[in-house]
Amino acid sequence: MLRFCRPVTARVAVAAALAAVPALAQATEIRVAKTSGCGCCVAWMEHVEAHGFTAEGENLFGGALVRRKLELGVPPEMASCHTAEVEGYVIEGHVPAEDIRRLLDERPDAIGLAVPEMPLGSPGMDFGSRSEPYAVHLIRPDGSTEVFARHE
């Protein structure tokens, strides 16, 4: 009769678990289309990187960036300074990393999220103590929007 040695079985299980750790620890890649020299876009990229994303920027001229937004389905009234893509979703503007994580966890039928314009106090626009309340909008496939989150 064959018996399995428990220490060997335990070592195999531990080795398998440790092999999976790098895959779990890898940051989620987010691609950011922006204009060159935009400090708030770079500050937003630093924000998402601090929250577990790997941000890769692509500098586009103004007209090319507007075309990219339209091609991706961002309604003009939701436009901001940069447009990102993550796991099949579009992220327009200064969306907080926590809202992006919620979007990726819930996986709604949507184009993505948007923070229109550039509200003070949003990630990348957090200069000093001034801030204003703002909403993060969910962009539906038909172009309609609804409030996904509010930030005070």
C-alpha cells in the first residue's frame, strides 16, 4: 500500500501557492492618452500607480486626443484632459483609483467612467486645501450616463 508523505504534499502545496503570488501581485495596466506637458495628467497617473495600477502614458496632439475620446465612446459633455483604457473600459479624466477598482470588480455593461472637466480636489487636481464636490459618471453603451460615485 502506498502512502503519501504529508511533508512532501505540504511542500508542493506551498510551492504552488508561492508560484501564484507574482501573478496576483502584478499591477493592473492602465494606458493613458494625454497631451505632453500636462502636469495634472502626470499627477493622476502617479495617483493610480500609488493604488496598484501601472500607468503608461501616450502623448497625443489635441486633435488626435479628441478623436481618440470620440472613437472610444466618450460623450463630449463628459470630456476631460486625459483618456485612459483599462481592461476594456474607458476612464475619462480625474477618476479616483477606488472607483476604477469598483468598476473592475463589478464589471457593469458600460463604456467606462468619467469625471468631466477638472474639479479641484480630484486626483491629480488636489493642489492645496481647495476642493469642490464632484461626481464620477458611468457611461452606458448608448452614451447615456448615471452617477457612479460622489466625492465631497
